[in-house]
Amino acid sequence: RRGSLVRLILEGDAGGLRWGDVRLGRITALAPAIGGAFVDIGAERPGLLMREDAPPGRTLAEGEVVVVRVVRLPDGNKGAKLDARIAEEAPPPLDAAPCLISRGDDPVVALLRAASGPELHHITVDDAPTLAALLKAVPQANGLFTLWRGETPLFQAEGLDEEIEAVLSPHVPLRSGGRLAIEETAALVAIDVDIGGLAGASARSAALACNLEAAAEIGRQILLRELARLIVVDFVPLRRPAERERVLTALREALAGDGRRLRIGGWTRLGLLELVRERRGPSLPRQLGARCSACAGNGFVQ
């Protein structure tokens, strides 16, 4: 929706790691039970390298050095996920492991490069040194940059503080009166659609209208909250295949241009919609919060 927060990127919350980093690591322990190895890459926790992500024909051994790329950032007590299927170009001396070989793309620069086009009209930056760096990094958008000079902080002035606060809530209101309930579990992300009340509408038309609005908002929330892996959506029940297809199309359109690997499995026999989105790190609510000590980590606090 116009005027709504679409993406929020936090830098510096992954122990110095960045998605796409190439690092020289050292294998500290093998994990035959899961078919992988733990690799010291200079982070707080070792990363995980699965056997299928190692160079073909290469046997992993404890103490061995290996060049890896970070393909998923740490999440909670889990370290980064690594991939070693990259060209190994003259790595540093073995006694230098672990060390950084090349830095992953700055996420803000990557986002601006991906967004550059006719739909991008204006870029406001509230920090002069950051603006200077972005002007060099994204020259194709130079004419769009403006330095924020307002007395009120930029995020506060644009109402973004309230929108960021809303990301921490498991409930998302819909304009029709319905709402979404979003819950992350260890195995999947569950999203429930509650129809609310549509005045003057029949039950069937109300269900379709609510689901179409929900599909657009679910796509926005998936991108904004960085929801990934298996996502299961419980829409308001629809019996007609044509109506289900309209909802599915609305969800695909809301997720178009994401840049992540995305597979929409379609409707299950029980009427749920399943999709899988590539995971690159913790969700935004988990980045904005900390595990609750009062409930042994079952919940998060801001």
C-alpha cells in the first residue's frame, strides 16, 4: 500500500557477519549424525557446513581449512549456514584461518540497486556521511537523493516508528474488519485469516473479498517481517476452484520481485495454502526482540 513500510533492514546484529561474506574457516568438529561439520569462521558461534554444500568429491576433516560463503545468518543459538561450493582462488595462508576474504554486499546498497527503476522516485537519507557513500555506490540514482533536514527525526516524521512497533505484534488488522494472526514456531510460520465483518455482504462474497485483501497483506508481511522457510496460511474456506485461484494469484503478485527462491505449493487437501521462501537469517521480529527469560525462551520481548 502507498505510504506503508515495505522493508526494514538492520545492520550489525549478526555478530559482524553479512549475507554473502566469503571467509576462510577451520573445521572444528564433524557432525556425522546430520551429515555436516561445524566451521570456525570468526563469529560468536561456528557455522554449519552440510556435506552436500561441500565441494564435490572433497572429504571434510577436523582441523581442515575451507573457503565458505555465508548463505544464512545466525538465528538465536544457531550459527550461520555455509556453502563451500565456490571457486577457491589463492586463499590466505592456512595459519590465518579464520579470516574474511571478501565482504558481502551492503544490504542497503543492494536494496537500492534492485529498486532502481521508473518506480523509484525519491530517496531521503538522514545522515550526511551515509548519503555521500550512497551517492558513490548507486550513481544511477544520484538525482533522487535528498538529505533530511527536518527538526523531527526522519522515522518519527514519516510515522515509521509506529509501523516498526506493529511488526512486533502477532496480529495485523485488515481494512475490511478482519485480521491476520502470525505465529513463528520452530518448524514453520503459521498465518491465520479471520474474516471479521463485511457489512451487507453474503457469506461467500465476504470470504472471497477478505481472502483477496488478506493475500495482498500477507505478501507484504512476509517481505517486511522477513518470514521464510515453510509458511502455512489458513484462509477463510473457499469451495470454488476459480476463487481459490484468484487468491493464489493475488498472493503471487504480492510476492513478485522478491529476489528470494520461492515455491508456492498450492492448496492442501484440508484447504491450507503452503509456500516455502528462502531463508537468509532471522525474521525481523526476532531481530528486534530478545528471548524472554521469564518463560524460558518461549516468547520474545522488545
